[in-house]
Amino acid sequence: MGHVGFTELRRNLAEHLDRVESDRVELVVSRRRHEDLAIIPLAELESLRETVHLLSTPTNAARLREGVSQLDAGGGLERSLIEE
């Protein structure tokens, strides 16, 4: 995770955004007398939101954990995707 001050971010905005995009790592922006902010790729934010949604109910979270446990124990079948 990178850290940058607001002035530096403004000075080299394109460079910082390109690094966030290519490295897939969030960038924390510090501002005086304000809360720090994070810049992350949109796909990462959507993935985090989906994970929170999937784990939001205890029943669904338990099902997912059970599935992971089964795969870790060697269960499951590998299948090929059907390409059209």
C-alpha cells in the first residue's frame, strides 16, 4: 500500500493513478485536517463489495466456508468451460 500527500498527488496525478491501476494496490492520500482517503481500482472495490454481500448472512457464509473446506480436502471436480 502506497502513501502520498495531497500536494504530491495533484502534482503527479496520472503517474499515481497509473501505478494504482498496474500494481492493483491501493494508494492512501493524506490531507491536512481531513481523514485519509484510499484510491483503488473500481474492479477491486466491486470485488470487495461482492465479498461483503456473499458473507453478509451467516448461512451463506457457512456454506461458502464449507465449500472451501471441501476443496482444501481434495473434494470437487475440475471442469472445462464451454466456449462458443
